[in-house]
Amino acid sequence: MSKLKKIPLMLLGAGGAFFVVTFTIYFFNLDMKLTSKLEPFFLKHYDTMPRKQYV
Amino acid sequence: MDIIKNPRKRDGEQQLGVLYDGGKVRRRREWRGFKDTFFDYTRWLYLVSVLGKFIMNPYNVKGFFRYRWMANYLGVMHGMDKFTIGLRDEALRITHYSFNYVIADVTQSIVNCFRGDRRIRNDEEFSKHCVLTDENAMTAQMMGFKAEEARAILREVPTMFAANIFNQNSVIHYIDVAQQYGIPGDVCPMPESEAGISIDDDFCVLGSCAVQVNTTCDGSMMGNGLIAKRLEREYGIPTFQLTAPLRHREEDVQKYAAEDMKKAIAFIEEHTGAKWDWDTYFQRAKNVNDCTRKRMAQLDINATPYPQFFGAAFSLYNDTNYMGNCGRDPYFVKLDKKLLKLAEKGYREKRMYAREYRHRCIVWGVQPQYIIDMLYWMLQCWGVVPLTDMLSMVNTRMIAEEDTPENREQAYYDMAWLNENMIMRNRTHGGYEVLVDELWEFCEQMNADMVMMWEHMSCKALDGMHGQFEEQARERGIHLVWVCHDLCDPRVYSRQAIRDQFNSYMRTVMREEPLDPTIEVLPDENAW
Ligand code: SF4
């Protein structure tokens, strides 16, 4: 098969892989599961910041 | 009312309790059948692209590390999932398109805040043309300014209001800070947390001036006082107090309100160097009228047996469209049209979004419904359709939109009217007619047999009317379900404590069984 003919197949493969990966992340809520694990680190960081509290 | 049974079987998930596992986020996303799951997935991809673009900007990353409230935006997708639970077809699309735009709008307002913020990007030229505008304002006083000359920055929206949609615990830290400085615990958590944010120095600092309003209540005026003091004394940002009369339906207060509006505009001109432009104003007045017409058309559809645009997304969209936007963003005109077209299609096809509709309900009172997926839950768990809510019953009057010498004078009255009739305060202030009497009129217009009364325990605005509601609902044979909460402080009323009040009414008074028993009690105390 010539290189030119392979391009649509490669595009289809890349699109398919993109779909499989992103749909898995989407459906199993992996994005939110990851960000919920990050939250405590951020909160710790904010707690240690110097603040100029003022009324 | 007669029960309406859905002749179509819902695609995908039938019992929604399976999505909750007691964690911060859901176990997985909902299976809605192939077509609707794929649609939901494409909207998820769209939001990933919006947030991805946001985080590619190094100033936004800097802001993320500077401001505590930014951590709440880790839960944006979770917030979206909260408001689409059980939805299919047109309602799913309407909720996504409306809510996605609200998210995009909030994202843009964070970008604007960071751009002008003295601690982040400090673009002084940009900041010079920014006016810090109270989130509780209709922003009508900005309608005649071109954005590049005077831009409204509603910094409380991303900091407090929107953050709370994505994380129920978003303001707890700030409430604690305010209380450490002596503000009592029975103050409404909304102004209290805003005061706490200011005390904790966690607001972005930008703009040449600020406009605050008295449009909610004494609680919010208390918070504004602290915020204005810091703005003026520490950051040198002069603050104007735009004061809307309480009795906003009385003729004799309108002149005062219009005069105050003129003064606010002059103040903005003085501090930003911007010039009021009547062409810009009347174009935006047309947009406001267009949005009013479309909202009324949506309400007409909701008055039929087949409501399409409902729930927290309806109310949030109206909030954003009237208050944050107030005619200034032309995209809302296009979006209103698209949403109405979808709703009309759903109505024609008699789309229903639960197995059966048992009650038609108006949601009234000061609401926490952005923090909890209550309105969608009522529909899925009990077949109670939330037809509309108090916040969506805002202005219905058309404002002057042709540029004539008389209308230029009328415009000040119209802007004042919009400001006085700010979402929520148009009902919580102005006497019992607007709060109690008109509720029964809406019940009639929308064919409602039930009212779900949010009772915000720290809001003094409604408490005095409790007895009148009880008495009059009984006279009219309307089921009145009181649901107490403490707005954005979930430590006082947890989500399940809120739902339990509704559950006990449905079981003991209505003697009904839930449509979906798996969600009657949900383990979401720890969820975002
Ligand atoms: S909810 Fe009530 S107490 Fe809180 S800001 Fe609004 S009007 Fe004031």
C-alpha cells in the first residue's frame, strides 16, 4: 500500500484511539477522580500562604 | 393533579442511585443510551477544551496558586453532571447549552480578573477601564458603556457564587475567617463569606472604581461595608453606593431611583474616563427586551403539561442573562433563540423527563439549588416537576428601546427599574404582594398544585411571611412543602437533611412512594 493510501487509515486509527481514551476517561469519571485527589494539595498550599487579614 | 405517565421508556440508566458511592465525585457518569451519552460526551469534550485553553495561560496558573477559591474549579465537570442527572433529549441539550455558556462566561470573567489584578498580570491600561460591580446588581448602569472604555467586573461571581456551584464546601473557610473577626454565625453565609474573602485578602484587586448595591438585604450591606473599606483605604479604589428603594412597585420612589442611577453613571464616567453612548445603550435595551420575550415564551411552554427548560440551569441561566449580562453580550440573543427552538421541539414531541409526572411545582423562596441537585432530584425521585423558581420570575416589562429625547430620560427610569427588580430582591423586598400574592397568580398560570418553599434560616427577608404562606396555601388547596436550609453552609443543613424534609412530606402527607427509591437517601455528604 502506498504511503498516501495509508494516511486515511492512520487518521482513522488516531481518531479511534482518541475516542477510546477520552471516552474511557469520561465514562468512568477519571477526570474528576484525579482532580479530587489534587484538591488536598492545593488546600495545604493555600493554608501555608502568608495573608494580610484586615477588617 | 392527574398523573401523566411517560409513554416512552427512558433509554439507559433506570435507577440513578448506582452513580453515588459516598466519595467526592460520582462513581461514573450516567449511561443515557447511545445517542444522549454521545451528546453528553461531546459537551464534556467542549468543556475540557474551554478549561484546557484557560490553564494554558501562565497568568491563570499564577492565579490558581494565589487564590484559594480557584481550587473549587477542579470540580467544574462534577457541577455539570449534577445538573444533567436523569435528563435526555431536548432537556439535556438545553441544560448543556445554557449551563456550558454560563461556565464559559465565568471562565472569561476569571481571565479578566487576573488580567487586571495587581497581584497577577497587573495590566494597568486594562484595569483603568474596569469597574468592580457588585454581583447582586443587574449591571444596568453599564449598559451604555462600550466594554473597552468601561468594563463591569463582577469579581464575587467567580470567587464566591460560581465556585459554590462546583463545590458545596467552597466558602466554609471564608465563613470561619469572618467569624474569627467577630461576625456572628447566624448571618446569611452569602454576605458573610464575601466579607470573609475580603478579610482574608482573597479578592482580585483591580479597577479604577467600584459600584456596590443595596439590592439584597442588610446582611449584604454589612458585607459591602467591610469590602468597601478595604477597597478604598487600602487599595485606593473609590466605591459608589447605588441604593435601590425597597418599595420598588411604588410610583413615588422611581424618581429617586432614576436620579441615583444618573449619579452612578456620572461616577463611572469620572473615574474611567469613559463616555456614555446612547446607541450602545439602546442596542442593549433591545437585547434585554429580547431576553425577556424568550424567557416568557419558555415559561409558556412550562405552563403546558410538557415543560422543557427547568431546574437549576433555568434559574442560573436567567441570573446570568439578566444580572451578569443585562444586554451587553450579544451571544445571549442567539443562545436564547437556540434554547427556545429546542424547547418548542421538545414540547411538540411531548417529551417527558421522568417515568411519570405526579405534581407540578413552583419553587419559591431564597434557594440553595445551585449547591444541591435538588430540583432534578425531585423530578427523578418523586415525579415532582419544578416548573419555575422565584429567581426566574424577574422583570416582564419591556424597556424603551428607540433612541428619542423622551426615551433618553425614560432610560434612567428603566435602568433604575431593572436594578430595583434585581433577581430575588424583586420578590424578597417590596411587600407581601410581590412575595405572597403573586405566587398564587403564578400557581394559577402554571397550573401548579404544589409549592416547594425554600426556607433559608439566616435570611430575615422571608421569615416574617411564614404564617401568611401557610394560611393562604391552605385556603387555595396548594401543597406547601417547607424545606429549610442555610444556603452555602452545608455544616448547618446537609444535603440529605434538606432532602429528608421533602421525603417526609411526600411519604407522610402525600402518602406516595418514590419513583426511584435508590435516590431517596444519597451518600453525597462528602461530595463536592
Ligand atoms: S439570602 Fe437573604 S440574607 Fe442572604 S443575601 Fe439574600 S436577602 Fe440577604
